[in-house]
Amino acid sequence: MKEKELIETNAVLQESLTKENEKYYGNLLIYIRIMAFFRDVKKSEELLLEVLRDILDAQEQGLSAEEYFGENPKKVADDIIKQLPINLLDTVKIILIALASYSIFGSVAKF
């Protein structure tokens, strides 16, 4: 599956979550997407979808996400982020764009 398809599948499945599980997963999702900025995006979305499916399975068995994964979604997210490979090419691109922007705007400001 492509990144866009993973994100769309994730969004559709989230609609099946209870309010409590939606809040837990939402916190997890936001934290992982922000903290995994320099990581492999496709892999992070695959892992998020896997976690979502686990939560839905637990929910069917009458367990909340908190009961299944623990009270601290940040710790769960940190464990997931550690599994993600760093995407070196994207990281280098971002750094080069930032340096180019800085040098362009820095030389414009001198005039």
C-alpha cells in the first residue's frame, strides 16, 4: 500500500473507535507523526495502522486501548518511533533546502 492509501485506511478505521480509544489513539497518532519527521513515513504509517488494528481487536474483546497498551501513549509511541528507520535522503533534502533558503534570504537582506 502507498502512503496515501495507508492514511486513508487509517482514517476510515478510526471511525470505529470508541470515544476513549479515539482520544488515546489520536494522541499516539499525532505524537508519532510529529516525532517521526526524519523517519520513514511509509513505515510509520504501516505501524500506526497495525496499532489501530490492535486497538480495534482489543475493543472487540471489551478492552480499552489504555488497558491493552498501558496508561502512557507517549511511551508506546516512543517504542514505535525507535523501530522506524531514519530516512537519510529526505533528511538531507530538508537540510539542503533550509540552507539554500537561509543563504538566499540572507543575501537579500543585505541589500
